[in-house]
Amino acid sequence: MTTNGSIEIDRPIEAVFDYTVNNVPEWSDTVVEEKVIEQTPDGVGSRFHVLTRDPGGKEMPLDGTVTLNERPTAQTVVMVGKQFDIEASYTFEDLGGRTRVNLVSVVTPNGFKMKLMFLMVGWLGKRAGCKALQKELASLKEKAESRPA
């Protein structure tokens, strides 16, 4: 299942990139904890662990790896979990002092039961996923813009 969205933030591209990739639990509604496991010099290959919480309160741990890190224009991370894997690709566009953040999220179910569930209710999940993604981006905008310049 693929969802995507974008938002404009009234901050310079470098500040938005750094805040977005280094403070996920601060602005995300679903990521409640993030811990760096291994940091590489250029970011690619860096590993981390996140704990997410769905709207119903269920927690799910994911192990992540940075697969692309091109500061300040792009970052992609792959997160592997028991029920599904997520690839989140962020791109950042300089709008002359403002920044457009684009996010494409690909969720791939693991195991027969999850694949069957995605197949049966995929359209509902995509709709909910699009709403959740827009909510995450709105939170990112609010938090990034409220930080001191």
C-alpha cells in the first residue's frame, strides 16, 4: 500500500531537513520513541529502533535503516516489523526560504494473515493511511514552524 502527501513549511530547507530526520518522536503522532543503534558518517546504513503506537494504543517495535541520505534534499528509511515493513521516502524542495516536504510511504504486509487482511480491506487501509500521513505532515509543519529561527 502506497500513500503520499506534501506540505509547505515556512522555514529554510536545511532547518526543515534536520528537524524532520532528527526529531521524529517530537513531531510524529505514531512514533513514540526512537533510539540510534549505529550512526555512519554519511548517514547511509545508519540503524535505529523505533516504537510506534497506533490510534488504538497498540505498540509495535520496528528496526530501521537509512538507505538514502542526501542532506538537505532527500532521505529514505526502511523499517522492518513483525506485521509489516515500511519504506518512508522524504524529499525536500527549496522554495526560497520556505520548504516543501514530500513523503511517500510504502507499507508491505508480512505473513499470510497480514497479506490477506491487506487484500480484503486495502482500500480502507489506504484511506486511513492517507489521513494519517496528512496528520503527520500537519504536525511536522506546526512543530517545525514553532521552533526558534
